[in-house]
Amino acid sequence: MEQKKLLIRSKDDIIQFVNSNPVSKGGWKVILVALGGVFVDAYDVVSLGIGTDQLKEQFHLSPSQLGMLTAIMAVGALLGGVLGGYYTDKFGRNKMFMIDLFFMVFAALGAALAPNLPILILFRFLMGIGIGMDLPVALSFIAEYSNSQKKGQFVALWQALWYIAAVATGLVILPFYLMGAADNIWRWAVGFGAVAALIVLIFRFMFMNESPMWAATHLPLREAAKVLEKTYNISVTVQNNHQEQKISKENKPYSIIFKPRYRARTILVGILTSTQAMQYFAVGFYIPSISAMLFGKGIINSISGTIFFNLFGILGGFCAAFLSNKFGIRKLTSTGYLIAFVSLVIIGVGGNLPGILSALLLAVFIFGHSVGPGAQSKTMGAISYPTELRGLGTGWAEGASRIGNMTGLFLFPVILASSGLAHTLLYLSIVPFIGYIGLKIIKWDPTNVDVENEEAFQESNSVTVSN
């Protein structure tokens, strides 16, 4: 079969080629490995949750100490997200991908072997840095290896992988529990994250290439052409051009995404990612503990509840990916917030509802979260900006998410200790309501918008409407 040939004259030709062509075989491998990174991120985040009762007993933790332990990872992720987003634009997607995986292998092992609370806090903080660095890179990779029609759909798959990882947490530690390791179940859960990270790291060495879209905006045209050639297995010819593409070495500050063109979408991304993170980490992270409250104490109830509730998250995550192009990111996010709000209000107002009814409502909450703001908020952050700003956009989304993350993780056990589960969830219902109002005020939706050439897209769109 004759190799396809392509003539390029500028970086725009490379970006246009990627946006208008099906994902290559090599591109699929990159997307799958990037999603594998999301799996590791999610596993590391939720793995500690299943052993919180054992942690409280071993280290004699108060509610505020437990909140600090669970929230410290988000502090690291905030730092890692902001720095990772910045440096993934500066140094490239592939280099940052390798660095953050080393972080997570090292930190997971250190946390699993921690002899006391300060050491555990230190390694959870380092693990957070790795996760914060990884997600912006992973989502950037997925967006930049997908064509325009599939970007939102493929990026949104990260949410399904998140819940698959949450279910895997329960499945991984169940054998250890059955073998009598209940007292140290959290160590086995956390330590397995190092194994998963090492596996993904090996695949990254085997299959990862630099993003052609990043190369187009940061490397000389001929070098970028070689990246495109390798990715799509095509023959690329660069037209001789005496005015060689100028490569900007200037570091773009975060303030650029707050300039008039991007300001509204940046504010909206911040609102959505922070509120979705707060509602998830105040409920989703503590599902093992909530399961014990609903079904009775015991590690087996925590494990089975973790598996049961997160199956609804997997369903919602896949629905989010496959419905995003049909309904649009904004509509799905709005609907998800309403589902989450209503389910939390019913649980909160109902007070002492039967356990099975509370469980079903909580499952509905998880589904609404994953089909809506859980999946779509970070997807919006990844596809609302052109390639040269995508790292900043995903880094901003990750940073805002971690602020909500820290708030939810810290406040939930503190409020729960004083108010009980029903009232805690009722107070929490204000969070999805705020997200819903944000969408009503700012109407940005990146679905099917050509952010690489936005002015031309808007002019073309206005002509089409006028005719």
C-alpha cells in the first residue's frame, strides 16, 4: 500500500491535518496509555478512602486530622496542576508524562510503608504533586491526538476510567481482606498504586510520542513534520519557505487565559471544576465510610459499597463520553448538576430514610455527577483553548479542581461528626446549585468550536446563520 503524502507550509497545516483526520493507530496507543495514567491518578486518590476507619484506629485520628490527611494530597495536586500545566506547554507533553509517573511510583510505595502520620502526610503530598502534574498532560495528549469531531468524546472518557479505578480499589483489596489483612488493608490498597503506575510507565516508554500539535507550535517546522510523519505513518514534505516559522521562546503567563477572548470561559471552567471536585470528594471519596453507615460497619460493607456505587459512576462516565457530541458539554453539565442537587436534597430533607432508599439516591447522585460536571468540567478545560494554551487551560482547571477537592475532603468528616449524614448532604447540595447557576450566567460551550482558528470559525458561523 502506497504511503500517503502530505505537503505542509506552516504549523496550521499540521494542526488542520490532526483535527480533520481519524485517529492513527499510534494515536490510539497514546490515548489508551494516557487514559491508563488517569486510571493511576484516580486509583491513588481513592485508595486511601477504603481504609479510613483503620487509619483512624491505628493513628488515633480526630475528624480534623483525618480531614487534613485526606486533603493534603489535594494541596500537592494543586501545586502539581499549576506547575504541570505551565511546564507541559513549555517542555512538551511527553517529558512531563515520564516525570509524573516516577513521582507516583515513589510516593505510593512511601505512603504504603509509612510508620507514622507525618511520614504518611509527606508521601501523600508528593503523590498529589504527581497526580496534579499528570492530569493536565494526559488530557492534553488525548485532545491533541483526537480530531475535532471526537475531542470532547475522547477526553470525557477520563471520567469512566476514574470510576473504573475506584471499583478496582475494592476488587484489589478484597483478596487481602479474605486472607486476614484487614488491619493493614489501607497499606495494601495504597501500595498497589505503585504497581499500576510502574505498568503504565513501561507502556509510556514503549508507545508515547510527542504531540504533533504541540510540536507544531513549539518546534521548527521540519522537526514538527517528522513528529507528524511518525505519528500517522505518512510521508510529509515541507515546502521551502525562506521565512521559516518563528518559534516563540517566551513563557506564556497564566494571565493570558484571563484576557478578554478567554476570560469568560476561564471563569466558567474554574467554577465548574471547583464545584464538581467539592461535591465528589465530599461524597465519592468517603463512599466506603458512607456505605458502612448505610449497610452496617465492617470492611466488607465498605468494599461492597465502593464497588456498587462506583458502577453507577462508570455508567455515567461512558454516557458522558458518547452523549457529549449529541447534546453538548454545557447541557450535559447542567443536567448532571440538577440530578446531583435533587438527590442530595431528598436525602437531606428525608432525614432517616430507609438505607436502601438512601443508597439508591446516592447512586443517582454518583450517576448525575459522572455524566455531567464530573466528566465535562475538565473536558471543557482541555478543549476550550488552542494548542499553545492548552497546558495552561488544563493546569488552571486542575488547580481550581484541587481547591474544591481540599475543601470537600476536609469539611466532610468535620461536618459529619457534628451534624450527621443527612444534614451534611443537605448542606452539600448548595455546591451543585452554584455550578448550575454559573452555567446559566456564562453560556460558553466548546462543543464543535474550532478554538485553533476561532475568528475564522465565528465569521463562517455568522455567515451560515445569516443565510
